[in-house]
Amino acid sequence: MIRRHITRRILEALADTPVVFLQGARRTGKSTLARHIAATTHPARYVTLDDLAVLATARRDPMGFVTAWGGPVVLDEVQRAPDLLLAVKAAVDRDPVPGRFLLTGSANVLLLPRIAESLAGRVELITLFPCSQAELQGQESSFVDTVFTTGALALKGAPEDPARTIRRALVGGYPEVVQRDSDRRRRAWFTSYLSTTLQRDVRDLARIEGLTALPQLLGHLATRSASLLNRADLSRDAGMVRATLDRYLALLQAVFLVDFVPAWTANIGKRLVKAPKALLGDSGLLAHLLGLRTADLGATQLGRVMETFAANEVQRQLPLSEAEPRLYHFRSRTEHEVDMVLDAPGQGLVGIEVKSSATVHPRDVAGLRALREATGSRFVRGVVLYLGAEVIPYAENIHAVPMTALWEA
């Protein structure tokens, strides 16, 4: 079993919160992790709603189903029976003992108002992403917290052949994918995965059949991953009216196939109106949708894959960070851009650029310079992640850093 770094946070939450909801994309390892916790550090009964008989019972008599288990219980894939959440709410209102329920689900609770309202103030949400490279290698990583430390940059990356780093990005982090040793077998897994997710999970959420346009829309999003989302252009290319497009985008976000990174501005109120960046939830999934293989080192879409890969790695560290930053992107009035901005209240912000090459040129730090000028004393440092092997200072508080520092730090 791959040791998941988020386990510590789950156990901390179970120690003082009645309901802990472990959410994340299908096949990221939620059930495996929940079973492990229930069998070791937090003894509990394990019940899955993927069992049709169990699901039928939960839907028929939610209150009886919840009260029947008595002590701590793990309810797996709970979004399949939304009425169960009202019963869980009633149970913890009567007896708010910490750690009573560990729920898992393949849908983002914050995007499902009916579920979110049921447990408001009673639940801690924790997201399990596909595996990070540090988890796959069985080691810790503190990249996010390290870049927020003031003074000299205490980062380094283990020397690695750029082809090896690119291969990591093309494979991604789904546990079952990294265990397959050929492109053909990985393609077979992703094909089945997308079919299951789009036909079952999205159908369950939408309560309608025949969402045949979703695979095509996901393909359009793949060509836009790590790019600004222009909904008008996407609506035209996908052949959808805006209302349908917005609904389908919300569904894809709800099942963690895509995320939207907001723009950073000094005016917090404007962040919601500026265009976000689309970001596929896993670089291996992105490579599959783009038809790339591990031999495609010179592919025209490689930069898109590498930026998505780096953003995925950073996202997977955010819930573990002591700095607790939020992820944004930056674009100035003069159209200087920074791929990622980490903004930590009270601790400043860090800009991160991603380059899919082994060299960094002065023009590659122009966006970071613009961010530094725009943010003044809040700017902690800028980092250019690249495929080279050395940490290179480029300007005041701006360094080129090997991409391997994401998991070797």
C-alpha cells in the first residue's frame, strides 16, 4: 500500500470532529485509505455504497441505516445516497462524538449544495488527490513550505534525466496507472476509467441519462489545460450553448476531472471576474486525452503537460502545508504571466513558472519580475521550475530550480 501523506490530517480531524468527509476523484485510493484507517489507527466498521444491496437499503431507510451501525463507521461513496447525509446530520446532532463518521465520496461536496447544506458546521472536508511523486517514492516533500521561508533558498533537486521527469508527467499519479508498465495498458485503464466516471458518477449527480457531449467537452478542455479559460470560445468549439456548457463544466469539476485556478489580483473582489485557468486533475489523464505516449518527448503539447504536472504536484502539497497558501495564476496589464501564484495570508506570496526545457533564459523570468513589482514587500520569492539540475539565481529572490525539487525538497 502506498503511504498517503494526507493520513495525518484525517486522523487529526477524526480526533475532534464528528464527521470527516474524504473526497476525491474515483480510483485515487479513498476506499483503500479508509479501510486501512478503519482497520488500524481508528477502528470502525467499513460499509460501501458501491454494493447494490447496501445502496438499496441506505436509500430506502436512511435513518435506520445510519443508526444500525452504532459505533464509528466508514461509509464509502456516500454521494450515491444523498438522503443519507440528513440522517448523519440527525445522528451527530444527538451525539456529536468525535470520529463517529468517516465518509468518502467521488464528488466535490462544496459543489453539491444539497449535501453541503446537510453537514454545514459538522464536517471537515479533506481531498485525496492522485499520488504525488513523493508518495510514489515513499518519501516526504516540503517544497511549498520551503519556498515560503525567508532568507537563502534551501531547495535542491536530485539530478535526473529530463526524459525520466517527462515520463513521470506522462504517466501521472493514479495508483493503478503507475503500476502498469506499458502505454497500451495505461491507455486501456484510462479509457475504462473515463467511461465509468462519465457514465455513472456524472449520471448519478445529474440525474439524467445520455450525457454524450461530456467526453468531447473533456477533450476540448485537455487542449486548454494550463491555459486561460475563454468560455465563449469553448462554447463555440464544443457546440454548446453557454447555459449547458456552464452546467457540464460544473459536473466535470464536481467529479475532480478538471479544476479552475482563479486569477490573482491585489483587489480580492476582482478575482472572481477575471478569467481562471483550466487545469486537468492529473497530467497522465491529460496525456491520455491528448494521445501522447511516454516516447513523445518532443510533442507540441509537452509544455501543457509539464505545467499541468507541476501544478498537480503543488496542489497535492497544499493541504499539508503549514503556510496554508491558496493557488492562483497571474497576468498583468502588460500581459506578463506567471503560471502559479501561492498566496498565504500573513506570509506573503510566491510565484512559480514552469519550463519544459533544461535551460532558462532571462525572458523566462519576466512574469516573475512583473509580479514582484506588483506585489512589493509581499513578494517572498519567484521560482522557475525547469528540467535542469542546478539551482541558479537569476534576479533578486528569483531562482531557477530543478523540477525534481517538487518531490525531493
